[in-house]
Amino acid sequence: MGNISNILYGILVFVRWAGLILITIVSMGVMISEAAKSKLSPAKILGVAGSAILAAVLFWMLPTLVNYARGDANMIVPDHPVGGYR
């Protein structure tokens, strides 16, 4: 992998873990605020938990899809210059 590929991969891993941590914090905040306002019904708990799980799955998959696109782009535009030196 080239230098740009390593940088992009590092960014994608950071975004993946930061997104999961952020989703956890926000979903817990929503559940605590809903509990403070009123009694939580099972439907609200399932709704918040389900949306948090869906968001976590999307945050986990999105960097993977971008990583696949990065790999495909590397095949179209190689890391080494045209007429490169080997």
C-alpha cells in the first residue's frame, strides 16, 4: 500500500470507532432524557435501541465500503507515477 492508502485507511478506522463511540453516547443520552421526562414504554426503549443498532451497523459498514472503493481506485490510478521507477 502507498502512503496515501495508509493515511486513508487510518482515517477510516478512526471514523469507524469514533462513530461507534458517538452513537453509544447519543443513544444513552436519549434514553436517559426520555426516562427523565416520562416513564419509558417498551416500544420507546426498543425504538431507541433499534435505531442505535442500525446506526452502529451503518457506521461499521460505511468505512468498509469506502475502503473497497479506495482499493478499486488504486487499481485504476496506481500509487506509482506514470512510467514509474521501480
